[in-house]
Amino acid sequence: MAQAWRCTGLRWSAGGPVLVWDGGRSSALSWGKRVAFGVGEGGVRTCVGARRYPCPVRAAVPGRSTGARCEECARLDRAHSVAADTIADDPRPYRVYLAWFGPGMVKVGITAAERGPARLLEQGAVCFSWLGTGPLMAARRTEELLRAALGVPDRIPYAEKRAVRAALPASAEERAAGIGELHARAVALAGWPDSLVRAPYQPVDHMGVFGLDRLPPAALAVTELVAGGSVNGELVAAAGPDLHLATGGGVVVLDTRLVTGWELVRAGSGELTVPTRQCVRPRSTQDELF
């Protein structure tokens, strides 16, 4: 019987994207690497637990869930989430940032300063700049101020991020322009908490880090894994949780959050046999100009 492994997700290291497995094993990914695995016949996707603790009942979870958690574990995980605004006494410094994903796609967010740019890599931000650093609640108030004053969201759907990745501006200057003006407007606003120190505009570009500078348009996106299904393709780019795989039918995007919770086995030279859908065209403020 083939040995099975449970993937716990995609992480970004200094050297690039890494798939992490139960037990601490990891698989570094590089452009051109073959990504091939299958789900055993009769396999069931089970809850990944919360806060590094396994699900006590190993509950079954839907194949299309990107969280891969049962209701109880999802509640527990969210109860300890900074993003859910449920923690007010975290003593660590936090950074506020502007992130650009494509034309008309800018968001504001916060991340622990000690994490550096990891949060931006995990979200698939093509370009970003820090706005300021300070205590958690000051960072949170600044985030809310900017959302209201500048009209920028704190979330952008992954489907929209994926759809524009093969048609981004060619130069780093053009990409940075998407946040440069907003940064200037943001730091000029009144009402910033005194404890949050503004940061100068210093755009960081991830186009090359993600491999998007040579990416052909994606034709399909995997919607879920299924028992007996397989994934097989050559890695051509990775951004956030997404792997862009070249297959016989074109480039297919695999959201690795759909992989967690499954027991996977090695696959040979088989085809892509999991459900997919066509990649959607994103809404864009630029559409209104033409």
C-alpha cells in the first residue's frame, strides 16, 4: 500500500514556496518542478484542527472548503485570530500596509512586525508598501481610518487576483503606481493614533518572486479534490496559496488550501482528474473607462 501524507499548507520561506506536511516534513518548490499527487480511492477529507491541535473527532469537511475545519475548530481558530479583531492585548508591534494585486485591486491590512513580508506573500500581493508601525489597537484603528477615508477594502477575492496575474503591467514602476498615490493620501490624513509611526513610501515588488513575469493566462482553476482524483502539472508560478501548473490543457491554478485535510499519495504521469472551472475575469474599475 502506498504511503500517504497529509499536507498542512503552503508556506513562504526566504527561498520561495514550500509545501509543509504532517510531522514537519517539507517540500521546496521551484519553477519547472513536477507537482503530482493523488487522493486514494475511498479517501475522506478530515478537519485539520485549530491552533496546532488536532480535531478531537476528525470530522469530515467539504471538499470545496478553503479552511478545511469543522464548525467547532473554525470557531476556536477564529477566537484567537488577530484578523477577526478578537485579541486586544497582544503586546507585539504591528505594521499597517497597502497591498496591490492588479489594476483597481488595492487593499489595506495589518500584520505583526516580526513576520516581515510573510503576510503579503501569503496573500499574493504583487506590490506593497508599509504605512506605519505601532501597537495592535493603534494599527487596527488606522486600518479602519484608511478604509473609510480612502475607500479601500481589507479583502479581495482570490478569483479576481488570479485572473489578472498574466496581464499585469510589465514594469515595476507601473505596478508601484497603483499604491504610490494612495500612500501619499494615507499618510497625509488627520486622525492617525499618536502611537503609530508613519513609514515612508518604499514599494516592494513580488513579480519575480512569484514567477509572474513569464506567466501565461490560466485556463482553469481546481475547485476541489475528490477521492480517486489526481493532480499533475509543471510549476510555472506561485502566488499566495496558489500554484500555477502547466498541463496538457493549459495552465491550471491549484489553491493549496483545498489540499489540506486529504491523505495524498504519489502520482505518476497521470492526467489532471479533479473538478475544475474556467477562470473568471475580474471586475475592475478600469472597465468603466472603455
